Amino acid sequence: MSFEVNGKAFSQEPRAGQCLRTFLRELGHFGVKKGCDAGDCGACTVLLDGEPVHSCLIPAFRAEGRAVTTIEGLGGDDGTHPMQRAFLDAQGFQCGFCTAGMILTCASLNQAQRTDLGAALKGNICRCTGYRSIEDAILGMTNVEASVEAGAAFGRSLPAPAGPDIVRGKARYTFDTAIDGLLHIKLLRSPHAHARILTIDRSEALRVAGVHAVLTHEDAPSVLMSTARHEKDWMDPEDTRILDDVVRFIGQKVAAVVAETEAAAEEACRRLKVSYEILPALIDPEQAMEPGAPIIHPDRTIANRVADAQRNLVAETHGEFGDVAAALATSAVTYEATFHSHRVQHAALETHGGLAWLDDAGILNVRTSTQVPFLTRRALSDIFQLPMDKVRVFCERVGGGFGGKQEMFVEDILALAALRTGRPVKLELTREEQFIATSTRHPMRVHIKAGADADGKLTALQLDVLSNTGAYGNHAGPVMFHALGESISVYNCPNKRVDGVAVYTNTVPAGAFRGYGL
């Protein structure tokens, strides 16, 4: 079959069922990104005979005999297309993961489409900018200063140093590299909110051609850790294992299959036979502390930095300044209400994922999409009992994080697979996995009492917070402390009281999220 990509013709036979996105990336066009693989986000946008399309939805064979343009070829021989220049001038990007697809769509818009950008750009999502600077780029506005003299940069609008590489599709993200001999990891996840794993039959999975290993809790270190990464380890409870014999939420990883292809790994996951003992599940955080409620971590103690495991209590804090009860009793007016904040996913366009390998010096290398490479390195060193100089964790550009990548969700299983197989390995979460198996904002029930005098001046503030941290306690304490302390401290009031608890439930864990508790 013959194809034309960025003006160059070549012959290539795509795999049966292969989409145009993976076909182009295998040819080295890394500007074509994976954000959803469902035609929702537009990160994979290319031009097909001049029209923007989601390449994840187009079978590769349908591009035969047609002109495909990726971000790398948009500028032609001149190198930079006017729309690429406009995005540089307006700084129409932040993390840049969506930018290639966004620019290709914007470059194709006619004058009528530019009058209704909400409709014209509905196929391209940007998680960072709020779209203001993207609109500025389309309208030809400049948000950066051409040059600033040395020593005068403070308070000035400087262009992002990585900008030229981002708009041309040259900036490298986690998977924008080629590694020989790469094996692929797929994860089997729990269908139950709370269950004990009795047996895992790997025999049929191991018969799938190309499967190298099936890893379970029997293969993982028994070390307890937190997926949350802070400079001070005491801030988070150690209640998590890489792979556990008890699952505590739907979507928790049960086993990892390492194979030559993703297809083989997925088929092996389907063939794994797991026997579970179903345990009582706790969904409502209000019920978590009631006497007789199911205990989610019965073996965790204060030594694991859990406030009271027998009450499903991860963290709590109480404090008062002045006398709130007396102030409320004498206030001219009082207000009382209960509010609920809901679970929200970060939806970073680049899902969690990474690559891991052992180099010739025996150093474990992990290339990953993370906000905390050094803290993750320290954790891997502790878990696998490796000297710090034998572990290297690094990232190039990160395609969005928002706090969700201040967690260690994939690096531990990548390290385990690389150490067990001795081969380079890859794990890239799907969008579905991102939603069901990583972290969210903490859902909270917030009860407020306030009092004021006849002039409307605050006399009393009381804040009572119940935070649902989910099945594991990553960030439970710090998020709650920020929610209580910082939100109430901005008010000038002589009498204040805070009471807060964070509880376990059998739901997806909550974690760091920008605004951190506020």
C-alpha cells in the first residue's frame, strides 16, 4: 500500500485493524498524541487531504492514496506555519500535549468557522489554558514581548523556552521515543469493591503466545507504602502494596501481564482466573465511623500513620480559637448549612504511564509522566531495596498533571516488571483506567456555622469537614488540613473552630488536586 505523509510518498502495510494514529507514531511522527483513543479529545488530530480528523478513529488503510499532514509537516519547507507562529506569539499552550492537534484544527478553519470557535473547536480539548490564549492565537494577538534586556525579566511577559519545539511537534513526552525489545504491560483489575484474593490461575494466560510473565501479589514485595509523594514521608499513611491479596475498590490492580504486544497482554488478562472471597463493602463515608461498620484496613495501626483503623479513620484534626459556642449564642444573626463537594478526575490529556529498563550498569531507569521524579526515585529505592544510585526516575515534558501526577500509580509496577523480566517494559493507562483506577479530588461534606453582630461583622465561624479519601489514604491528611486551616484563616473573626476527619471507603482513592483542599 502507498501513503503520502507530509509530502513524502512511501509504501507500508499497516497491521490488520490498525488505526492511523498508531501507524503514524510507529513511523516516528510523535506529534500525533494519544489522549483518549475514542475521538473525544483531538490530541491525535491530523489533516487528511486538508481536513482535520481524529486519527485514532480512522483505520490506517483508509489513508492509502491520500495526503496526510501531521504537525511535523505543517510548516512545509519554511519550517513554521503562520498558525504555529500565532500560537507562539499568543502563548496558546501550557503543557503542550494538545497543541499539535489544536494547531492543525485551527489552521484549517475558514472565516465562518472563526466566528464560532465553541463549535469549531469542539473536537479538540485543552485541559490547561482555559482557551483564552488559543482564541488569542486565532485572532492574531500577541501576549509575549519580543525581547527583554538582561536583569529586567521580572514582571514581564516572556515566551516559553520550549515553545518552538511544542508548536512544531518536536517536544518529547513520555512515550515519544523508540526502544528496541520493548515488552508491554496490561493490568487485570478488580470487579469487586472489597474482596480477598484466594487463588489466581495463570496457566491459560501463560499459554498465550508472546506472554513473558504474569505478576501477582506473590511476586511483589510485601512493603507497605503510600502512592502519595511528599518530601516528608510521615505526611501520608503507609497502607498500599504494589499488588495486594485484598482489593478495596473496583478497578484496583490484581495482576500484571507482560507480553510482546499489547494485544497478547490483553488476551492473557482475559484468561486469568481469579477466585475471590467477597467482603462487606463500605461506600458511604457517613457510615464509615459508625460502630459495627466494615473495617477496610483492620491490620493498619498508628505506626502506619493511620489515626484509627478500627473506625476507618485515616486522619483527624480539631482546634478552636476563642469560644465559638458562646459567640454563636450571643450573635445578632446566625447562618448554618451543609455543602457537598463531589468527586472530580484530573483528566490530564496524557494518561499515567511510563517506560522502565535496566541499563548496562545495572541501573533501573524509569521514564514516566510524573510531577515528582525524585520522590518517586526514593520510594522505588525503599520498596525494592536498591541503592539510590541504582535508581533513576526522569521525565521530559509532562502532558498535564494538576496534582494527579504527584502520585506513584505506574512506576512501581513498571519497576517490578523490568526487574523480573530483565527487559524494557511499557505501561500506558487507557482513559478508562485513568478514571477508575487513579485518583480524584476528595469528596467532602462541609458543615458551616457562622455568626455576626448587628453591624454584620463576623463574630463566630465553625467548620466541620468529613473527607472521603477512598480505599487508600494518599494525601488524606494534608488535603484535609489545608481545607480546614487555610479556608478559615482568611476571615477576620475572633472566634473560630474547626473539626475534620478523613475516612476510608471502598471507593477509588482520592489524592492531590490543584487547589489542594481549598
